[in-house]
Amino acid sequence: MANNATTNANLVEATNQHLIPNYGRLPVAMVRGRGATLWDADGKEYLDLFAGFGAAGVTGHSHPAVAKTVKKMAATLQTVGNLFTNPWQVQLAQAITENAFGGKVFFCHSGAEANETALKLARLAGGLDGKKRWKLVSFHHCFHGRTTGSLALTPEKYQTGFEPLLPGCSKATYGDLDSVAALLDDETAAVFVEPIQGEGGMTVPSVEFMQGLRRLCSERGVAMVCDEVWTAPARTGKWFAYQHYGIEPDLMTLGKACGGGLPVAACVASPRLADVLQPGKHGCTLGGNPLCAAAGVATFHLVRDENLLAAAQRKGAAATQMLREAKLDKVKDIRGKGLMLGIELDAPAKDVFTRCLARGLLINVTQDKVIRLAPPLVIEDGLLAKGIDMLIEELRR
Ligand code: PLP
């Protein structure tokens, strides 16, 4: 446990001794957070423009509304299992579906599990036409998770050593409809697509591509699954990023920010697929437990009550403008939607990351050259501007 006598150095040592080394951990132990600010065990302060890999993406760290709810629920009811009716799940499902495409919701803990659910549901449904369908299509440079099913959808570099994986999975080229059409056949159950590829480099697809994909899936009886684990709720300036494209998916998966920092993930099924998973077909013991579901309700209400859709648009536009006006030689492209931004450099961005960390600014790098920013939606304007200024200074070096 962190206490006043505990330092980054001895926590790192203890970590190396006791934890499986599956993460490339930084030698920093965060012990406290509030909004977009974190403090490490040595008392150093950080401005967080990546919000715990998106998991604190709406609320920031330890938001008072979430903390109050969790405190109350911890003393009221934490878990009962899913054989009982759970009013907090109902409230959270309503908060999701009334802002999406109706339908029904299954709750779990992680984005990977949400995608596993979508995968099983799509196979059980036999795509959209009830035929025996089992194959799955995803896209190069996607990311759908680390469980063996979701891993089978995810790029080869994450799969090495775990083969053989689920058969019948293939990858199309993001943005290229013909490449999708070439992979679909009468046995294809679902196409998994991120409405913005996050891990893949903050790639925003065209409206034509997403609409074409929707059409193609409907024509071929294939379920369209939108993986909104990174993009929802509200990150891109809409409740869900598919709403930028004038389409509706058949299934949608959620995770990361939905619980205001607590594990809340979900698979949302459109009305047509809402009753496919019947008793015994799927489950998750702690999924949607009262404590986490209530934290999710607090998070969705915060989006509504503090108008965080507009905030994401406004803050994203302000950050983009600052970056563009800085006219940085190293920057090849600035892209994204809302407060989900990618800054592509002409060289590896690792040094920029390291210098920012030393200055107390948290950013992320993906695909070697793309800086990812996903500040908490509640970040104060002044703090966001301060963070972008610091980043610009480091990009100028
Ligand atoms: N889907 C997308 C788009 C993601 O970015 C991620 C994780 O980064 C996942 C799924 C997996 O989520 P989790 O790590 O919660 O299993």
C-alpha cells in the first residue's frame, strides 16, 4: 500500500517482485487523482491528457459525483449476482439505449468481454438472416481486446504465441469497401468495426465508407458491430461515434469510460437481436453489479447534465486550433473527432512522450508516430490549454 513513506522507487521494486510483467510499466506509481490531475508516490503532479487509457475519459479521476455514488452504494448493496432483477442495471441500460438505437443491454467488465458477447450473439443469431453463420471480419490496424475471441479479431502482432486462434476470422482494409465485400460469404456472421480506429492511429473513416459498410452488411445478412469501447460515451462529441455517419449498427460494444473509472462494459443489441441470448447462453457473475452499474448511471447523467457532448466538440476544436496555429514542422497531420485527437509526426514520437512525462504531462503514442490525446471531457479549459502549450513546446524541440 502507498503511504507517506512509500516512493516510486520502492513501489516499482515491489511491483517487479509481485506482479506478472505483462505491461511495459513506467517507473511511476500514481497514488491520487482529481479531475485531469494525478499525483505520484513522490508527490509529483501530472496533467493527464490520456485519462487512464480512456477509462477516466468522461469524469476524470475520482469525480465527486462518482465518488458519492460509489460511497453510498458500497454501504447499500455491492453485488447480488444476475439471478435477481437489478434496478441500477435497468437505469444504466435506459441511459444507453435512449441515446442510441433502442434495443437491450448485457453488462460485463471489459471491452474484450463486450466484444466476446457480440461475437457469440452474432454467431447465435446467424448474422441477420438466421442462417448458419460463424465467420467474422475485422480490419487491419484494429483493436478489439485480448481474450482469445477478441484477440482473433485483432492484428497478428498481438496474436503471436497464442495460436491456433478462433478459425474463420479475416481482416479487410479500413476504408476499402471492396476489401470487405471480397471477404463476406454465406457463412459470415459479423463485421467488427471501430468508428474511429484508436490503437490503429486515430484514423477517421469517411461517411461514405461507414454508410457503404452498413449497406453491405444489411444486403449480405451480416451483423454490423460497432466497437465503441474508445469512442463512447461522448468522447467524439456525439453520445456514440456511429452517430457521425448517419447509420445504426446491429450491435455496439462499450467499455472504458462508461463506469467513471469503475469496470463497466456492455454489449448493446438492436431490437432485432435483443432477445437472441436466452438463459444459459451467456453470463458474467459480477457484470452490472449494483456498485458499478450505479457508477455508470452517475457517469451517463454527468454527460447529460454537464452537456459534455458540446464540451467535447468545443474543447477538441480549441486544442486542434492551438496545434494548427503552432505550425509545427514535425507534425504531418492532426485528426480525430471531438476530444479524441491524433497528431501524426514525421518521426517516432517516443522522445516527445518521455520529455512530456518528465515535465508532468501524460500523453500516449500509438503506431510509433501518432500522439494520442484523450483528456477527460470535464477538463477545465485553462488546464487543457496549459497541456497543449506544454506539448507544443516539446514538439518544437
Ligand atoms: N476495443 C477497443 C476499440 C479498444 O481500444 C480496447 C482497448 O483498448 C478494447 C476493445 C479492449 O478493452 P479492454 O482492455 O477493456 O478489454
